[in-house]
Amino acid sequence: MFFSTRLAPPRAGRVALLGVCLLGLGLGYGAGEAQEGGRLSSEAAVPLGRLSVSSLRPGVGQEVWVEVPYAGPFPADPAWEGVDEERGTLARLITQAPGAVRVGAFGLSTTLQVQPGANRGPLPNPKAPARALPFVSEPCDDPRFPQLSGLWAIGCDGQPLSRAEHILDGEQVSLEGAPVRPGLGGGVLYGAGPGDHGLWRPPSVVSSPEAHRVPEVGIAPPGTDGVTGALSVADALWVFELEGRLRESLRARPAPWMPPAVDGPWVAWVELGEAWLFGEDIYVRHKDWREGAPLVRRAGSQRHVAASEGFVGWIEDAAVCVESLETGERRCVPASPGPSRRLSLWGAVACWEDYGGEDIDVVCSDGLALRRPGHQHNPSRIGPWLLFREGNQTLLAQAEWIVLDDDDLRAAPVGATLADPLALRGARAEGGVRYTVSLPPGEVIVERRVGEDWVLGETIEGGAVVQIEAPHGDAVRLRSAP
Amino acid sequence: MSPHRERLGGQLAALAALALLVAVFTLDPTPAVSPDAILRAARGLAGALIWILAATGLGGAILGSSSLAGALFLGTGVLGLGLFGLAWVGLFSGPALGGVAVAASCGWLLRPKIELPKLDAAGWAVALVCGAPALINALAPPTDTDEIYQHLAIPSQLLHVRGLLGGLLHPDASRPIPVHTLYAAAMSFGGEPAPKLLHLLWAAVGLNHLRGLGDRWLGAPAGGAAALTLLGSYTFARELGLAYNNLPAAWWGLLAVEAAVAGRRKELAAYAGMALACKYTAAPVVVAAYLITWRGLGPRAVPTMAALTAGALAWVAPYWLRNASEGLHPLFPYAGWPEAEGIVFTYNERYGLGRDWASMLLLPWNMVVHAETTSYKFLGQVSPAGLLAIPGMALAAWSRPAARPVLAAAAVAFVGWALGPHWLRYLLPAAPLLGLAVGAAAVALPSWGRAVLVIGGVLGLPASWGPWLGPTAQEAAVVVGATPRETLLKERVPGWGAIEYINKYTESDARVALLFSWPGYYVERPYVLGSVEDHVPARHLLLTQGDAALTTLRDLGVTHAVVGEVRFLKKTYPFLDDERFRREFTEPEAALGELLLKEGTVVFEEGRYAVWRFPDGDR
């Protein structure tokens, strides 16, 4: 099967096929039973990776990308008609009418719910005053540090990352025997291998005696979410519980220098297996899978993977992408990440160095941007907090508010999305929308968008995954309580 | 027991001891020296000895009757130039090198009379004390800056491309390379340690010749004093086990002076030319040798001297012709960087403690008292015995006519050095002459005066041997195979992580540019640029190509760049005005940073070194 030409039944959402070069795989469209949560199935003879789609709820006339990476060896079997190693794996569609549209490739499929309206335009950019954190301002040998690990800003004292400052209460601690090249995440520092071994959970200044030991320092800093760790070694990726004894070795050829990313049962890494043909690719693996699978495997350099709260993000040559690990819904925003040395991810919100202006700035996918004089480097984000470097200082910016739009990957709209000129970004979800977001500790005031105004709502307590209802179906703003 | 049985028993016992020795070192689960290390050393030594024997046979055949040093270094010079010719025509391959070695060794068939050196117990003791650490240096993986960007990088490239590289993309290989061709030949047979062992063997022969020459010319203990003064100097001792070109230039220079004193003019011209081709900083020694020949002859000897000069320059001219044939200045890379006026290869002012009259007059004092091995204050260390011997040298010049030619030659060589950069390494070609001057002083002084020299030399040992033996001790564990080689490389080679990335993660057809970085010896991919002095190649590229610099490299097939962050400091160039410093140093580095941001992707970074990939690199 190569491009299916079946006519769409009545009432089906229709799509215009702009170009399909899905490794020559067929892309079917038509009415189908929407699959719950966009779950995918694979019955294909051709080895495939995950199916990802740029929007599960596109508006009419909106361009949608569908991508299924080929997961088999190269060169591909010539018997697989149309498999094209050169043209990549992307299919591009333009939706033409509201309704359910099933898109698939061989056995992989998902359903788009084409909406009458769509959010357009940029998200608003909140003010974000910044203050210096002198305790963690010492420059590190590795310019990817300092960084946030949970609510701790981790900085250097000479080479080791021994300084930790809590960004809310200002508590400062100096870690004993701190590592030089740790993985940071979930409020911990994990150092892998001889000479760098240990697990620190500030404010405790000593390493946990139960820290998982690995025999090598690895070829990149480890990745961790605070519970699970992953370490890239020459021809494998090791995954382990930070305080466990077992270690799993995945077959991989991870990139050096770029750490793997861990989020709950998921681990993601930058794979060099086909770098000679395609450049770096992104692979993911769920703990229930035997091996990793390609998430992005095509021309271009996909690099600096990060994961947080069910999302995985990475940097491309001219874009920054974030994908829901659950649904495969992927948002790529055009960007000039240049030679950014890492990507920061807080849930579905990515922050990176932007090289598109006159100087280097820090921008985030939710509209927060630090376009200050001089260069801003190395962003690290959690909630409204954004740690970054400027000159010889480490600064902490706090957004006056953060906005959750109904088009956000964390939003679950109830009904159809309708055009509404008064709504933020020109559309809102009929019947309301529910946001699921992980917030740092502290009281947060919810403001809901109603018409052109923001209506003050309840105060909620952060420090957990919270759900926020927006009955009017538009954006909400979250502002730290004074 | 009959004598026959006793002899047989002795032989059997010795055989058993040998078998035990082999068993201990091969079967010990944690051997003191790993079998691999022994094999590596043995192969290296064999590779070096092949060229020692070949050169000596060749030199002996040419000279008929000679000292070991005379034959060895003449043969070495001839082979160095001959191998350059082989490389020029693109025939620098294993079989061709084997043919050259065999052909040169045929010189032994002519049964040359070669005077082998004799060494007394004290000489053996000194050889053991100084030879052991030098041997460790020679067997250790190369980490010295000049070795990994030039002295071993050029031989490695010669073997890789089987011919010559050079020009703006490989400026180091545009230098005269007589010893580098021999290092390549030794490396071809004996692997990595062979060039360094070859250099060490040259040094052993050269030092012993210096000792004998000193005693012969000036009387004992002049030779011993000369050799010990050199060995007691960090700048000399640390180069023993490295593959450099300063000491070979020194031995050729010494032989030129010896030939001048003895009136052997053809040998003078040959050795002088070889010294000059080996290192241009040997020029003062060559001038001294020619002045010795010219003394008392007056203007009527001008044609003779001109002919001798032409004879010497004939050993250097091939390298000039080669540069000229490639459209380069004959003296490139030392001069003639095209389209970039103002590029200076070496700033003399950068070294030492000043160049005004007072500083010049105080130079002998300053270079002993204020020298530092880790700063531009002479960038080295020499034995204080030389400074203490100055009054004795004056006495010898006044009281011992036989010492005058040596002292005059030493003075000329020293003044010549003083006119150039005050970098003690550049004084090495003159070191044997200066050592002989110390020897002359030792002979002239009364015994308690000699004791002062000895005390001075001994007291100076910690300052000279400390910086040498400290790192050597660290190398020992690697040499015997107890510590992995990578441990040392990671610690000492700047940007080792970036080089490892290139070797492990780029495709075999990747082409690398070394920008503000230099460990070319370890790059297992074809590479361009690298660094000589003040990072001239990268700065020249950026100054002449401007915004097109990286495009130019990419057009040349460069897929990756290893980029170092130098952060030039104005305080290390106090003699430059701000504008010039900015234009020549900080601006090119900043421009590279901007270009990389626009055109490259950083794929690895460690410390100050990063690997950047250009579009289509690795695709």
C-alpha cells in the first residue's frame, strides 16, 4: 500500500494531502473510530517507531504534521516499496472540515479531532524581574551549569557542583564531596562513576549511602528525574533506580556529552546510530518495552533531549519540539536555538537560548522571554521561576504570571474549539477546559480569561499536580500569591 | 669440578635465571611491567636502533674514519634530507623506508673505522641516573605541547599521506623537517616510542662526544663538567626523552665547531647546514663555527667562506625551494604569512625580562635567578653552574689559549641567542658550547673554585630536576602498564575529550579543523590548521578570510572543528598597544565565536574545548 486513495465517507473530516514522504509508507485518512487518548497500534510489517502528530485538535485550515519514524536497519529492505531514506518521515496535511479524521500508516493510526476554530498568534510575554544569586554565581567549568534541580539552584565552587540554594526560602548549603558532572532533576544531584559517585538530596549535604553505583563515569552526565537515573556509556544506555541495586542495559549508541532524560517510566536519549546518514536522532523507551524506539529519526540534528511531567522535548536545527509521551501530540515552534547546550523543560514548557536576535536571549514556549541587554544563557525553568546566566552572574527571574492556554499540551478541552475574537489567541473551547499542571510549592492565584478580561479566581496550593477548571474554555493565568 | 663442567653449569644457571625472568614477567598476574609495555618498548627500541645503525653505517662510509658521533650525525643528516626527497615525490611508504634503511646500512660493508665511546664507572652512573627518567619520558605517551602539534604530528602525517603536507593549512609541515622525516621512519618501524628513543640515543651519543671532546680540547674534567652542566639544567634534561629538534641541532652545531677547529671544512659545511636545517636557532652556533674557520685568514678567504656557506645552505635550500614551489615565502611559516601584514610569528618581547640595555647586560643573571619553567620569564631553567663559571671563563680566556676558540664560539652563540627571543629552549643549540665554556672554567679554576661550581650545580638541581622528575614519576605508572594511557592523556592533553569525540564519533571521512587547539598527533582523521606560536594559523585564517573563514574551511571539506577558547590576555602582550592587541588577538577569536554561532552546531564540549559540526558534517 502506498498513498491510500479511499474516498472519505460523508460527515468525515477531510484533509488535503500536501505531501507525504512517510518513508513511502501509506497514509490513510477517513472516518474512523477515534482511539482513546490517541493510543497507537502497530501491526505493520515494516518496523516503525511511534506516530507523532503536531496537533490532535487542529483547526480547520490548519497544517498538521504526522511523523512515523522508520525503526529498522539501513539500508531498508528493497521489498518495502517506497521506503525512502532520503526524503524523511514527515507527512503534511491541511485540514478542511471539522470532524474526526483518522490518519495512519500501515498499522499505526491516530485520530485528529478537527475543530471549527483554532488558537493563533503568540502567547503574551509576562514581565519577569530578576535577582542575582551570588551563592551560585561562581562560573562552572561546564557552561551547562548552574541549573535547577527541583527548587534548588545548584552551582559550583571551583569544579564540583557543591553549592545549592533554595530558590524560595534562600537556604544555602554546601554539599560534601560534591560531583563535578552530575545529573540534576527532581531536587537531587546524582554523580555517576568512580570519582563522581554519589546522590545528594539538598538540604542534606551528604551523599546517600544507598546511591546506585555504576562502574563508569559514562560519556555524558547522567539523567535523572530524582528517582530513576540513566547513564550513557559507549554502546549502551544504563537505566537504574537511584537508590536501587539493579541496572538495566539498553542497546543504544547514545551521543556523548548530551545527557539522557528520564521521566517516570520513560527514558529518552540522543542516538548516534545513524548519525552518519541522518545526524543525531531522538529515541525513547518505556520501562515496559524491551528496547528503545525512535521518536525522531530523520535528517537534521535532533539533540539535547529533556523530559518532564510526561513530556519530552528536544532541540532541532531551526525548532524546539515538545511531545506528550502519552498521546504523541507534538508541538514544534520555529526557533533559533543555535548552539544551545541544553534544553530546559518544565512539563510541556520548554526554555532555550535564542540566537535569533542581536544578542543571545532566553525564551520559553509559553511566552515567557528574557530579552535583556547582553547575553542570557543556560535557562532552567520551574513554574514561574527561570534561572539563567548573564555575564558572570547567576540570576533568578520570576514571571509575574504564567499563562495556560487552551491549546496547551496540558489542556483537555471538553467541547469543540470555536473562534472567539475576544478570547486569548482568538479561540476557546466550548464547554470548558481542564488544565493538569505540576506546580512548585506555594500559593497560586488563578485568573480565568472571560471575554477580554481576566477574572480573579480561587487561590490554590502548589507543590503537586493540580487540576484547574476553566468553564469558559479559555486561558488561565497563574500568579504567585503575595 | 672441571673448568668445562663449571662453565656449562654457569651457562645453565644463567639460562634458568633468564627463563625465570621471562616467567615472572609473563605469568605474574599483577606484573610490575606488563608484557605489552615490554613489547612496546622493545619494538620502539628496535625501530630507533635500525636508524641509528643505518645512519652510522652511512656516515661512516662517507667519512671513512670518524668518531661515533661524527658518523652517526653525518649519516642522520644525509638520511634526513634524503627522506625529505622521498616524501616530496610521494614515496614515503614502509617498503621505501625499508629500502633506504638497508641501503644506508650497506655503508657498514665498507668497514668504516668508527671510534666507539668509552665510559668509565662515573659515566655509567650518570647515564643511569639521568637515563632512567629520560627513558620513562621516551616510553610515555606524548603529551608535550610541541610533540603533539609538531614533532610527532608531522611524522604521523607523513606516514598517513605518504608524502608532504604544508602550506597555510599545514603550516608546521612547511618548516625544514630533516629530523621529522627520521622520526617518521622510526615510527614506521617501531611505533610511537621509536622517535623519542631515537632522540634519546642521539642525546646519549652527543653527550658522550661532548664529554670526550671537552677533555681532549680543554683537559679533564672539562668534558665531564660540560655534560653535567647540561644534565643539571631542566631545559636540557627534560628534552632528553622527547622527540624534539633542539638537541639534534646542538649536536650538529657542536660537530660543526669541532670540524672548524680541526680544519675539516667539508664536514664544517655539512654539519653547519644540517644544524641550520634542523633548527634556525642554530644560526649563532653556525656563525661561530664559520668565524673560527675564518680567523686569521682575512679578506682573501672570502671566496672560500662563500663556498663553505653555499655548501651549508645546500642542506637548507631544498626546504626553501619546496616552499617557493608552493608559492610560499621560503622561510614560511616563520615569515611570509600572505595577505596579513603584521602577523608576527614570534614576539621576541614576550620572553625574558626585557630587552633594554640593562636587561641585556643582566641577562646571564636573570636567566638563572629569575627563570621560571611555567611562565614567559625564560620559560625554562638552567643550572646556576653556568653563571658561577663566568669568572672562571674569563680566567680561562686569559690564561689558556686552547680554550679561547671554544669560549669565543660560546660567546658568539650566546649573543646570537640574546638577540632573539629569551626563551631558554632556543639556547639549546648553543648548549654544548656553553657547557664547554663551563668546562674551560672548571679547568682554569683552582680545586676549591671547582667545588663552588659543583655546589652551585648541586644546589640548582631541585629547581631543574623537580619540574622534570615530578611529571616523570606520574608517567612511570603508565609506562609499565599499571595505569591506563588514557588517564595521562586526559589529564595532560588540552582538549582530550574533544579529540576523543572526533576519533570515536565522527565518520572516517570526516575532516577536522583545529582552531586555537593543537593536539594534531592524536587526531585520527585528516585535519588542517592547528597551532604554532600564538595560534597564528587560526588567527591568519580569520584575519584574511573574515566572515568567509568557516565557509572557506567547509569548501575544503572540513566537517568538524575542534575549537579552543584561548582568552588572550593583554598582560602577556604588554609590548603591544591596545589597538593592535585587539585587532590581532581578541577580535579574531571573538569573530570565530560569532561565526560558529551562525554556521555550526556544538556537539561536544569539555572545559575550554568544543567540537563544532558544520552543516552536512557526518551526513
